[in-house]
Amino acid sequence: MHNQISFSVSAEYFTKFKFEQFNIAPHFYDRFGAAFVGWQASWWMGIAIGFFLIPAGMLVRDTRGYIVAVLRSFLVVLCTTMITGLTALCIAYLVIHTDPSDAFVFRNATIADAASFRRAVTMHNFSYIGGLFGIISGLASILRSFLADNSRLGISIPQGE
């Protein structure tokens, strides 16, 4: 059986779940509506990420270094999140197989392409996990900037006795 990868493969995830969950008008049941759902579902994650990274960036002493360290950490979070979500999607394609008789009912809606729906759910959920991994890697990036800044300035970090 040939798997076709396109927007329509996981369209039911949006048309039968997310559009309803976020009260999207039917005339926006397209890529614009999907983008709007993505924004509504994730804006708060940016606040959570900033809550940790912006104060941690204050470890870097000068203003320019602070801005560079925090922006770099945001880029690290973005890349980590994307890699985690896409890796989960690739694994889902390997593990979750298409079976035409595998339709199921989800919140009173019949899902015809259960495998694609489950793959979209997997990618969505693991993207949040990627955000958590991203916060950790972003903090590591700021720590790296802090240590490099201290080294450049000749400041040693006290060691325990």
C-alpha cells in the first residue's frame, strides 16, 4: 500500500478535532485555520520558555552578551523542539501503520484515517516534550555563554573545598 504524504493525510486531526476545539469558523478550514490553531495552541509555551531563559541570561554580564545569549538560547529551543517533533513524526510513520478498516470514533467524530490522525497527535504531543528539552538545552547554551564570558574576562568560578 502506498502512503501519500500531504496536508490532506492528517486533515482530520484539524477538521474533526482542532478546528472545533479552538472554535475556528468553517470557512477557515484550510492552512490559514491550521496556522491559527498552531499559534493558539503554542503561544503560552513561549511564555514558559521565556520565564526560564530570560532571567538565566542575566548571568551574562554585558548587555550585548545578554541579548546574544538569550537569542541564541531561543534558537536552540526552536531547533530542539522542531527536531523532537519531526523525529516523533518519522518514528510514528514507522510504527503506526495504515489499515483501511482501522477507523475509530473520537469525540463523536468518525476518523477514517486513524493512522494519520494518530501520527499528527504523536507529533503534537512530542513537540511539547521538545519544548521542555529545548528549555534545558537553552539553559545549557546560556551557561556556555556565561562560562565563555567569565573565561574571556579572566574570572574564575570558585570551586568547593
